[in-house]
Amino acid sequence: MKKIILLFIVPFFMSACSMIPREETPAPTATYSWEEHQSNVSQMTRWIATGKIGIRTPDDSQSASLSWQQDQQVYEISLKGPLGQGGATISGDEHSATLEIPGEQPIAAGSPEELLSLRLGWEIPVKDAQYWIKGIPAPGSDYDTVLYENRLARLSQQGWEIEYQNYLEADTTSLPGKLTLSRESLKLTLIIGNWRRID
């Protein structure tokens, strides 16, 4: 009788064990150093990042979809959404910038900061932010960093405080998925859904 009972119990036990969900193995953390990561990301000079941006000032809070295309020092940043005007596109290089708003004549100036401050009431240092958005300090000025697992958790540079909430795995490297840029009473929140290198 015992042998007969075992013939039923053992297959049932083995079947039950096979139904227990297996625990997922977490993805391994990067083994390369901060210096290696910074060097790798610095070589990424032609890219497109898409997602959303939130802008908070003492008087207002708005959001828009974001598309940032960078080709060396040539950039095009498109914001589509409320913003009071239905969107805006700012493009240029290290020498000039142009702001386009639907239904209005394009405005040109020597820098994107001047245009954004004049027309939208807030500004972002595009020359430096093209590095910050990738998770590395901008060259040419002092900075302080806090690292977590060889990635930026916090960066202080040019009077801005940049905090990194998470990263995405993109093209064999880690790039920010969410970050906030704060200076005085202005706070920008960038949520990047997709990174793509330009061939």
C-alpha cells in the first residue's frame, strides 16, 4: 500500500514544484568604472532623445513632449504640448539660435538661453545640458558629483543641480531615463523614453 501511495504522491509533488514561479535574476550591474563610462558616453556626439519635459516656475507649471536631436554642436529641440503657445522648436549651433513658435515669425539670437528667457520666461543652458542629459559633466568648468554604481546620482555645475533618478540601457551603455535640473526657482524634469544614436 505504501508503494502505491508513493506512486501518486511523488508525481504530484514534482508537478507542484514545476508550477512554482521562478525568481527572476536581476540584470548584472556595470563592471566598468566611472572614468570608462564617462569616456564612452563622451564619444556619443550624434543622437536623438525623445520623451517628456515638465517646467515648473514660481508662477506656472507646464509639460510638453520632448525631442532633442544633437549632431556635434548643431541641435534641434522640439517641445510639443501646452506651453501656452502649443509648442516651440529651438535650433542652432554654438554661434546662433532660432526659436520657432506656430503662427509666429521665427526669432533669432546669439544663444538659446536668450531666446527661451525672452519668449518663454525660462531658460536652459543648451551647450552644457547636451552633456548633462547624457549623464556626464560638461567640459570646461568645475563641478561636483555624487556617484552610484559608477553613474551620476547628482551633479552640481554652473549653478545648476542635476539629479538622476534612473538609467536606461541603450547601445551598450547606460543613459539617463529621468533627471531633474534645478536652479533657483526653476525646475525642469526630463523623462527620456528612447535614446538613439545617429549613424
